[in-house]
Amino acid sequence: TAGDVTVRVSVVKNAGLTQPVLYQGGRVMTVASAKTYEGAIELATESMYALLLSHGWQKEEAGWLMSMKCDLAICQTVDPQVTVRAMLDEALL
């Protein structure tokens, strides 16, 4: 199906993040690709953890929050690498 899409992209310099961060529909998402699901999950969750820390969460509380509220989703598996996203409600930041 053909269609037009408008995307707004912002670069945040010196944020200290290694993976893309997306904000959409009240959710914040970190996205990562790796050769294995485990590798992609590790990268996406580490990036989400770093994002929480950069927003003032303490290490222990950020870990607890992620264990209770962080959702993971597989984005794609057809490339040589798989892509995973970690998601939290944006209000938690």
C-alpha cells in the first residue's frame, strides 16, 4: 500500500546513549539490533536503563522499574541481525 509519512527527527548531542530512542503515543522506546535475540535484548535494555539514569533515577530503582514495567518487542528478524525494542510509559521518565 502506498502512502506518505512525515517523520520528525531530533539529534540530542552528548546524551551518552548508544541506541536510538523513540517517543510515540506516550511511550519511550530504545531500539537495538544484534546477531542474536539475546544480544539485541541486552543492548535495548541497557540503553533504556541508561536513559532512566540520565533522567535522575537511582540505579536500584531503575532496575526495579524495568523489571516491573519495561516491555520488550521483536521488531524484525529478516535481516542478518534481529531488532528488539524496550518500551516504558513516557510519564515514568
